Amino acid sequence: MTAANATRTAHRRRPPAPVPGDRELSRLELLLRLRQNPLTIWRQRHFREPIVAGEGIFGYGVVLSDPVAIRHVLVENAANYRKDDLQRTILAPGLGEGLLTAEGEAWKRARRTLAPLFTPRAVTALARRMEGPAEAAARRMARRRPGRVVDIAQDMTRVTYDILAETMFSNAIAGGADAFGKALTRYFETQGKIDPLDILGAPAWLPRLGRWMARPAVAFFETQVTAIIAERQMLRAQRPVASGGPDLLDALLDARDPETGTGLSEAEVGANVITFIGAGHETTANALTWSLYLLSQAPEIREALEVEVDAAGEDLAAAALSGNGLALTRAVIEEAMRLYPPVPSLSRTALADDAVGGRCFIPKGALVVISPYLLHRHETLWSEPDRFRPERFLPGARETIERYAYLPFGAGPRICIGQQFAMVEATIVLAALVRSLRFEHAGEEPAPVHHVTLRPRQGMPMRVISRKGKRQEA
Ligand code: HEM
């Protein structure tokens, strides 16, 4: 069966998602849902209407799912919109003045300086470092006890972390990779929940429980990152070129603003190391977790994928980079990110009144929400929006997708700097896993929850089965 035929027959089930109601929510309901799972605030009309505006909990707000209006806000008039304070308050404590949370001139300078780290050429060099951890993950999962149910969301978090550790520090983590990884997990578990105090606009000095609980983890990896940088600088003084070639930390230390020639301060290097890990680790892990879940529900697609991966040969990095050999692998990841975008919501504050190309009027101070989750399931933009149909993203069909209807990586000047890195990484990992393993979902249907990223609420319990037919051991 061809990839396209296989995918056409494979959309019998509706992948799990909250079913939107049509009743408007009270302020209290909205507050509770925002805290528990912001995906549940969307009403049926949000999936039907291109623009929904009105007074909300945060003052006047506009929810945009109209591609023309989105292009206007994120690209054409991007200078009129800044990341909103809520998004910054939630992210800033851990990510410091890294690229993700910086604004204004500081952001412009940082983006100029960091852009060369993620060019296609730079990603090609880093892709070689991704294969090892991806294959190690497949071997680790293959060694598990037959029939044992494991949370593969944790496995995906581990492999994306291992890949970042390898591409960023050549895996030379001073205090041990395990302790660092654990601190990171603790940080994500405690950080990032929307706190009622944030919604009420309480001053930043009032302690928020989640962030207070995350403090030891943040302090731990800040200290670790400082130690790693100090150690690297010492090594570079002795031996300027590392044996395995430069990694991302070398690139950060060497980075220069093309306009002024200045490099990054030590604090900026540290903040960006933490930012790359924070922004690049859970996001990619979630894209992989949902891809494996969706494949477990679509045997025809899984079989077609196995055929593709088997034909791709040993050099997965080369196949992932060439964009030819692993087209279905990539399409599965893109379709998984359509249904479960790792960053389910983007928000901005308008700095001045704006008439959005005759589409709507956005007053100064309004909150503008662009939700990839909503957009990617919008009834006016997608056929069978709730079905898993990776063929939408196969070459030939992919080009017909409206650019601003699909935004897993955002758009405009603040588009994800790690987009190519993430796509190559996810393709290599998915191919490495599918080459030797099958995944069988075990337990209740997973519930997607928006908690910084879009993850399954109770993890993703699965049985890992060898493709040779033998159940594997934990
Ligand atoms: C599947 C994986 C990923 C997804 C879905 C994703 C998604 C996003 C999105 C939607 C934004 C824009 C946020 C906004 O406009 O408000 C963003 C920004 C960013 N991402 Fe990613 N990301 C991923 C992987 C990565 C990786 C691997 C890295 C780094 C190694 C990274 C680093 C960043 C940084 C630094 C920014 C801020 C860019 C700026 O503001 O100039 N991301 N990401």
C-alpha cells in the first residue's frame, strides 16, 4: 500500500480532545478552566468564527483564527505587538533574559547574534550529533521486560534532553546529566501553571506557589550552567578547537552581533542555554509522544511508515536532512503537531490602535490570542479537522496548506529559531524508533492538557514491542 493510500484509510477514530460546548462560560468557570486546562475554554463558535472579540477576564481580547489577520499581527505590523505580560511572567523566572522572553532592542540584538546558530548549514552539522542519542533511546526501550507498560512521554523527554545535552555541551555536564535532567523535569512540573494572581494582575513580588516551588530547580540549573560555561572557557583557553567539532555552547561563546561585533555577556550565554533547553526539550518531546500515540491508533499508517523507514537506510541524519527519504515520517510529525501543537497558544498585547486590514479593529492594550490548537482544528480552514490524516503534509499536498493556518512554530520575526533543528531532530528520533519498535497504547485514552506545552495529562502509557515480534523489557 502506498503512503498516501494508507493514510487515506486511517482516520476512523477521532483522536482525543476536549469536546467544545456552546454555552458561554462565567468568569469563575473561565478562571478555573484557565488554571486546570486552558484548552477547555474554547467554545464551538471559536472553531467556526475567524475572529472572536469581546471583554474577557484579561480586559478586551481578540481571538484570531483568520490567516490574513494573523499575518498582519505576527508579520506585517509585528512592531505593534509585544509578547503579553502574562506569557512573560509565566516564562521569565526560569528563562531570564534569553531570546524567548527578551523584548525591544535587547531581543533584536540577541536574535541577530543567535541566528547563525540555527541556519540550515549549522543544523546539518548538529544533525550528526542527534543520531547517537536517538539510537541509544531505541536500544534502551528495546531492552525492556516484555509486556511491561511504560510511560513513553518520559522516554521522549529523556531522548530530547539527551540530544540537547549532546548538541549543546557535547554531553559534558559538570554535575551529571541525570541530576540536571531531574532538576529540569521538576522545573517544568512546578513552573508555568497560570496562577490566579497573574490573571488578577497582582504585582510580581507577590509569591506564586508554582514558581516558589520551582525555585530550587531553577537555582540548581542556573548554578550548573554557570559551572559548565566556566569549565568550557577554561578548556577553550587550552585547546581552542574541540575534538568533536564546535557544539552550540561554542557557537554561543563565539557569537557576535553582525552589526556591532559585540559578543554575548556570560549571563546572556547562560540565559540562552537555559532558554534553548526550556524551549526545545519539552516541545519536541511532546511532538514525538503524540506522534507515537497517533501511530498506535492507525495501523495502516504505521505499516507505511515502517516501509519508508526500512528503505531509508542506516544514515538517518542524511535522510532527515535531504527531505526525500523520510517524507511520511515528517508528515506524521507535522500532522501530530497540527492536532496537538506543542505550543498551543501565542499571545500579544497591542501597543497602539490597529485596523487589521479591514478585518477587525484592535484597540491599544487589547490582548490578542492566536491559538495554534484552535487554528489547526478550525472548521473553515481544514477538511476533517479532527482526524489524523498525515497525507495533508506529504509533498504535493503540503504546498496547498495556507501558510498562516498552520503555526506550530509561530510566524514573523519571533518565529521559533529552533524550527529546523526540531524538525530534523524529531524526524531522526521517530525514524530510529519505528525502525525497530512498535508502540501499543495501554490504558485510558490520553487527555491533552495545556500546561506550558500540550502534553498528555497522565503521561502516555504504552507497551513497546519489538518489530521482530518479541515484547520488550523495561
Ligand atoms: C517541536 C518543537 C518546537 C516547537 C513546536 C516550538 C515552538 C515555538 C513557538 C510557537 C515559538 C514562538 C512563540 C511566540 O511567538 O510567542 C517558539 C520560539 C522559540 N523557540 Fe521554539 N519550538 C520548538 C523547538 C525549539 C528548539 C529545539 C529550540 C532551540 C534549540 C527552540 C527555541 C526557541 C526560541 C529561542 C524561541 C524564541 C524566539 C524569539 O523570540 O526570537 N524551539 N518556539
